[in-house]
Amino acid sequence: MGDTVGGINNALGGATGAGATGGAGDSGNFQSQLAELKRVSEEAQAKSIEMRKLSTVLSSDKKVADERVQ
């Protein structure tokens, strides 16, 4: 997960530099791509949080089940 976030930040940094030197027509396209990247990134982060929650619940349930067996 850390590598993904770092990669996104690096891509944003490079894209920002390219957008700053581009023409006015490229600016709107760049902004829409940046907005799409932000949306996808937030969606992935939300899924990651849900997976961590689920993993925690399942781990807790497993511990309870293991204690019952003993």
C-alpha cells in the first residue's frame, strides 16, 4: 500500500510539472485526469479500510473460536 501511495504521489508530481508547461487546452484535460485520479485513489483507500476492518473482525472471531476449543 505504501508503494502505491508513493507511486501516485510521484505521478502527481510529474504530471503537475508537465501540466505547468502545457498549453491552455491541456490544462482542462489535465484537471479532469487529476480529478479522476483523486476519485480512484479515494475509492481504493475506502476499500482498503473496509478490508482492514473485515480482517480485524475475522481475526477476533478466530481468537474467540480458538479459546472455546481449549
